[in-house]
Amino acid sequence: MVNEDPNLGEPSGAPEPESVLRADPSISAHPSVSIHPSVSAYPSSSAHPSAGAQPSGLTHPSIPGTEDLSVIKVSKRRWAVVLLFSCYSMCNSFQWIQYGSINNIFMSFYGVSAFAIDWLSMCYMLTYIPLLLPVAWLLEKFGLRTIALTGSALNCLGAWVKLGSLKPHLFPVTILGQVICSVAQVFILGMPSRIASVWFGANEVSTACSIAVFGNQLGIAIGFLVPPVLVPNIKDRDELAYHISIMFYIIGGIATLLLILIIIVFKEKPKHPPSRAQSLSYALASPDSSYLSSIVRLFKNLNFVLLVITYGLNVGAFYALSTLLNRMVILHYPGEEVNAGRIGLTIVISGMLGAMISGIWLDRSKTYNFFMTGYLPLGFEFAVELTYPESEGISSGLLNVAAQVFGIIFTVSQGQIIDNYGTMPGNIFLCVFLTLGAALTAFIKADLRRQKANKETPENKFQEEEEEESNTSKAPTAVSEEHL
């Protein structure tokens, strides 16, 4: 596996001799595969353009400009893609928590209840649930670049709409801006594992996914720290509107810059697949495969179902805590908005460091059960491993739906417990469900299907296939999903 040479031309119509590929150690050639006519070798519209299925195996594409599935290489652009995604994910997550981190100040400015401000956070969770499947379908149909452009554009639009809500009677306008940002989030949350699979090699996917989710967590951390500094707790509404406008202008400018960079830099996929698992995924994908049947198969996977529940419990508890943290602190320490933000910052930074360390560790050890419950990105990667070769967008999307559902339940329930009984019972309520999530994780078996595909010994497997061909009058060997 090597970095992509920018001077490398498009593959010619004729395949390279096998001896040449073996002689060059810098290029990993995909093993020759015999494909039965009944097994479609055409990828779905989100995958690489089709390479014709020939009895002798995967060949170079006959259409100029398409990718060569027989060459496994990583692209230098991959780091720019994941870092850019991380940045606009950060911008969106900042907008999620910017109201909750100074809940009491926005209550005073707009003259609304704490529950109304809580819904500015919960609308992110509520919007995601009905829009997951349509957006996951769009990701499969139109690919990463279209989804990235749409999510970044909506994020930018929502940021500028909020600038129209700088009067106390314009609370509905800020709701509209926040709802637009929440729709943008649907186009963002399902992408980390997909970007990692499409752009990164087998020994980099966990690190890449951690970096992609790192931006989301960094945005939440900044959302805890910056709003209390930019928007002080003052009584003069005109002056307060001025401070709020500064925060809105900054985030609007950043969102606009990121949209421009997405248009220029973000590409659909690299010229060559970065791993054997990804190459096989392209070859096995079928345009006729049923979208709903994929979801049914996922819910028949017991390990994945357990992962959905545990991920939802843990991340949902984090969402509730982030939304209600300001209320809990201000209840006991009035006027300490800045310190409440620092507490939230400490929580998120601790998780970010753990996620990065464990992501790097997982690329070496693959011990998902040990780390999964504490870290958001590892849940995505574990889901991809358990469900390969199913779509990464669908598996990560279902994890996020569970997180949003539990997030709404926990936020509403804990908010009511805090209002009626105090913060201690509310925190005990969350701890009970966190303990349940940790216990259920122990029952998840680490069936790492993608790693098995990457670690297959092609020489032995295909030698057996050749022997079988000789015993069946040279009939092509069928390569199926079950065989992989």
C-alpha cells in the first residue's frame, strides 16, 4: 500500500501482466477472482464505476477515466478530506450546543421557559429520526461529495438565518435557523465510517474515523467554552443582542468558508480502492440490491442489535448531560455560566483524548469490545466490522437513531426530575442506564468481518478454486457474500 502518485496516468484498457505487479512491491494487486454470471460485479451507484465481470477475474476497467479495482493504493488527498469533514462537523455541533451552554441567558433574552431552550437542542435529535433513511438512501445513490455539499450548505444557511433573530420577539426565527442546522446534521453524522472505508487503508480506518468524529466533539467543547465568554449575563437586552450577534456572525463566516473549501477540495472517492475489503465491496455491490432488505439483515444480526442498544444508551446519556449541564450548575451556583462551560469542556476533551488514543490502538489490536462504550467513533467502526459488507451509511445511521431516541427520552426525563426532585436524582437516573449499557456490551461478540476480508490469504483460497474448476470442467467459481 503506497501513497498515490499524482503523475500516475489512468489505467490502460489492457491489464498489467501479473508478473509485473508481483515484481513491484509498492503496488498490491488484487487477486484474480472468478465470478459466476449470476453474481453481479457491478457496484451500486455510490461505489466505484463498474468493472466488467470476466471469467478470468477482476480486470482493468474498459471505460476511460474509471478506477482500477485490481490496484490497492491510498491517496494523499485522504487526510485533507477527513480534516475538512471534521471541521464542518465541528461547526455544526457548535451550533447544536450554543444555546444550551448559556440556557439561562437565552431564556432571559427571548422571555421563554427553560424547556423551550432545551428543545433548541432536542430538535437536532428529533429531526434525525425521520430523515435518517432518506439521507442514507441519498448517500448510497449520489455518494459522499453530494452529501457533504448538501450538509455544509444547510449548515451555512442555518447559521445566517439565526442573524435574523436578534430581537426578543423573534424566537421563532432562531427556531427556524436551528431546525435548518439540525437537518444539516443528518447529512453529517453518518459519514465518518463511510469516509474512513472509502479513503483509508485497513490499518488506518479506526484512526480516520476517530479524526472524523473528533471534529464533532471539538465543536461541542468549543460550544461549552466560547458562548459564555462572548455572551455575558447582562440585563440590557440591546447590549445582549449585540453580543449574541457577534457569536452568530463568527459562526456564519466560518460556515461560509468551510462551504467554499468543500466545493473545491472534497472529492467523491480516490482513484483506487485503499484496501482489499473495499475493493471486494465494490465488486460485490449490486444496483439491484434492496435497500430495505439490507436493513432487515442488519436487525437479524444479534451483535449489531446489541451494539445499537448500548450505543444509544451511552451517547443518549451524553446528549442529555450536555443539554442540561448549564441548568444543573446554575441551579446551585448562580452566575457561574463560564465555569459551567468549563465543566462541559473538560467532559468533552477527556472523551476526545480517549477516542484518539483508542482509535490508534484499535488500528493495531482490533479489541473493539474493550473500548467501544466510552467513545463515539469506535461504535461506528465496530458497527462496520460487525455488518460488512453492508453499507456503512446504514449501520452508522441506525446507531445515531438509537442515540437520538434515547437522547430525547433522557433529556426530557432528567429535566423533569431536576425540576421536581433536584440534580442528584437526575444524575442517578442517568447512571442507572449507563450501567445497563456497560453490562450489555459484554455480550457483544467481536465478529470482525471486514478484518477477515482484509486478512484472507488469497493464494490458498484461489488455489482451491482452481482445483475445483478442474473438477467441474472449468466452470467459473461463484464468489458470494457468504463465501467472503
